[in-house]
Amino acid sequence: ETLINFAAESLSKGKILAWFDDRFEFGPRALGYRSILADPRDPDMKDKINRLIKHREWYRPFAPSVLQEFQKDYFETDQPVPFMEKVALVREEKQKEIAAVVHEDGTGRLQTITRQENPSYWKLIDEFRKITNTPVVLNTSFNDNDEPIVCTPKDAIRSFFGSGLHELYIGNYRVCK
């Protein structure tokens, strides 16, 4: 098994993961390189992350990262959204399935993932899909509420051990608490 398989299995069991992979991102959103990831099927996951990891207000939402080839099955748009810059309606019949990433108004700040743009993140979500039949993961930036997104491995390790995260995936390593 690869680290991606371990990560997908952990996500499917309700673990909250820190994902530190490849290049550094720039901008206001976590795009799967410096992310905190979780299972969107758990309706309590938003509260768990806000309370144990992000230390922020209960109402603050998280984003759905979806494999682009399944986007239309879950969202009422088929326009690619690789930079999480748009909000889309979650199909009514899918809202309970991915409850942790559905905002109060039935929308989600969507991110579409392609194999070409981010192969390892795509593979992680695809492995999660194979286990759960859900091609979506909860994604938020890898940082605490009042801190910048993690930049270096040292930042990642400090943030991991200073929070309620369960596992850290960094390079070729998996760190568990």
C-alpha cells in the first residue's frame, strides 16, 4: 500500500489529516498542497475541525474538493473551478451525503480536481471514492485560525503537534499521534 492508500483509508474512518505535498500554494485558498482534509460525509466534521484544529467560530464553513469527472453529479455546475473561487449549489439529493461541506444556503465553495493539475491529490480523492463511493473530500488550509498557512516542513510538524490533527502526510512520510 502507498501513503495515498493509507491516507484514503484514514479519511474513510473519520481521521482528520494534514496534507503537505509538492509545491507551495499562493493565494487565499488551500488547493490540496497545504491542506487539512477530512471526510465530508460526517455531519459533525465541521464542528470537530473548528473546535479541535482551527479554533474558530462554529459557523465557519469548509470547502469540498471534488474530482472534476464527478462534479456534475454533486454540484449544479459543470464549469471547472480549480482555484476555489466560486460557490456552487450542491445538488439537493447529495447534500446529506456531503453534509460537512454544505453551507447553510445549500452551496459549497467548490474546487474541482484533475489528474493533470494535481496528480497525488486527485489519486487521494479517487482512492477515498473507491472506499466510500464519495468523490469529495473536505478541504481547508493547513493552519490554525490566527496563523499563516504552513510553509515549511518545520511549520507543518509544529502545527500538527499543536492541534487535534490525527495524521500528517509530508513527502514520503506518515506521522501519526
